[in-house]
Amino acid sequence: MDVRKKLEILADAAKYDASCSSSGGKRKADKEGLGSVEGMGICHSYTPDGRCVSLLKILLTNFCIYDCQYCINRISSDTARARFTPAEVVRLTYGPGVPRSQAPEGDALEEMWGTYYASTFNPARLNVRAMRAEMPKKHWATLPETRLIPELVRQAPERTSRMVSPKLELSESSRFLPEHRDLASLAHAARGCRACPLHERATHMVFGEGPAGARLMLVGEQPGDMEDREGRPFIGPAGQLLDTVLASVGLERGQIYVTNAVKHFGWVEGEEKQRLHVKPGRGEVLACKGWLEAEVAQVKPRMILCLGATAAQVFLGPGFRINLSRGQIFETPWAKAWMATFHPSALLRMPDERARAQARIHFEEDLRKVADTLRALG
């Protein structure tokens, strides 16, 4: 594999949070250093402009021997891999010096570096004050990427807004919506929904529940086995974990509107006739979107918390990644504050006890942040 191909693979891999913190590692940093995460894997920190600084960039490889649950570069992932030998690194970084008059006018690697820098620039994490402190302008003349910074900073608000702008997609369930759209009428009409094939095997259409005018709306992926049998959202093991954490941060389940992105349980038969959860496809999520939009319009929550990537992608599109944006708060057209975190069932399914414990800590931190945000919103 030639050097340019290796650079392309690593530049693409560097767009993602190559980090054990994606699986629940505790982030920490001191005032002098870059920062780190506890545990092992491709650990990282963030620069003031939001770029991930990790072994991916320091050692120039995306090979990792660990299988962190949410990392794109985990060992079980089929992502393309590349690594540089020490000799290649030396050739990339050092060469014989020449007088300025003999130096070439252009530099192909500088152009490639500029492309890489721009592609990993995260507008949602932009902190101009910190950037100026960490990257004083007196050094800009020697840094090829600095010519891009003014335009990247100028575009940041618009790019961030596009990240959270509504996606105009026609939902098949829209044709089942009733004329009067109070929550009771919506729940009644939803029982007759035939927008996707999931209704054929489900026991109940599990609509959301909670008070109209609730300040907080929780959106999960789809009902589980117990929810399908009882016709109520979040009453199984994941719901019990959710209730426990909600209570620990001072949030009352009875004051929250709880629903799912998909209203019917998708499953396959396992051993001993167990009904095993099947993640809904993009088509099924879109087919059910009309119900969720109607719920949001009726509840008018001050804050929406999405549990898991499927729920978050209904709002922000298929490009949303929990491991990149978990715990970040956005102002959106649907609510003054919007955030995504792990689905509680993901915590229950983690096979590694240590990773599960760390993820539980992050989940509790995120819900505590939700409680604090609601208090700040008044």
C-alpha cells in the first residue's frame, strides 16, 4: 500500500472518536497535558477547535487490539486499516534542508494536510477563545492549516445549524394521523397503523405515555418484548434501569413523556421460542416518524432526550453518532434543548463488567445534566 493510500485511510478514520471513552472510559485532563481516558485502547483528548488528538494521529495507525463497544476502530470492525513503519514516518517528517530560494513553491502534503484538517474540524465544539490561547497568531505563519481557520470559524454557526435542522422526509404513517391530534386521539388512531410490516407480528401498538405539556420527552428506539405484551413503553428491564437512574438524579417518571421512535416490536424467534429484539431498519423508522412528530407537536417539551442512536437519527439524520456527540446539548426546532445518550438496554447488553460500569457512570452523568438543564431553562 503506498503512502498516499495510507494517508487517505487514516484521514478518514480520524473523523471519528477513536476512543475508549466511547465505551464508558472516564475522560480526564490536567492543565498542563493534552488529557487522556482511563483504561486502554486508542485514547484521546480534544484540541480547542474540537479535533480529536489520539494515538491514531500520534502513531499514525488505526490498528487497535481492543474491542470497545462503540469505537469505529475496534478490533472487530471491518474498517480499512493502515499503519506507517518508522522508516516511512522519518521520510514523511524529515528530509535534507535546502536554502529558501531552492524550496519548492507548493507542497502536496501540505494540501493534503489542509484537507485532513478541514474534514476533522468539528464546528459544534468550536471554542475561539481557547483556540487563540493554545494557538497564538504569532505561530500561524509556520502552520499550513491556519489559512483555513478564518473561513472554518465563519462557517461554524451555519454548519452547526445544519447539523440540527429538520430532515424533510415523508412518513407513511402520516396518512393514519387523525384530524384532531390531542394525545388521546393520536394514541387511539395509532392502533390502526399499517405503515410498515412490523404491525403484522406485534401484539400491541405501543404509543407514548405521560402528561401533555411535559417539560421533558424521552425517546427510545422501539418497544421490547414486555412492552409489546403490556402495551406500555419502558416497563421491561431497560425501563426499570431508566426509572432507577431518573429517580437518582431527581427526575420523576410521572412528569415525563416517554415514547419510542418505532411503535411496534420487531423480533425473531430464538431458542425456546424467545422473542429476540431486531433493530428497526431505516424504512421502518421513517414509516413511524409521523407519530413521533405529532407527539412532539402536542407535548411541546422544553427538552428532548434521545436514548440510543436510532432515536437520535430520527431528528438529526443517519450521520449522527452516539460515540461522537453523546451528552452534548443542542438547541433545535423541536425543543429548546436536545441531547442524546446511551439506550439503557445497551448498558444491560454489554458483556464486559468494567465497560458496563463505566457506561452506567456516563449514563447517570448525562441524566444529571438533563436535570440541571431543565432547572436552568426554568
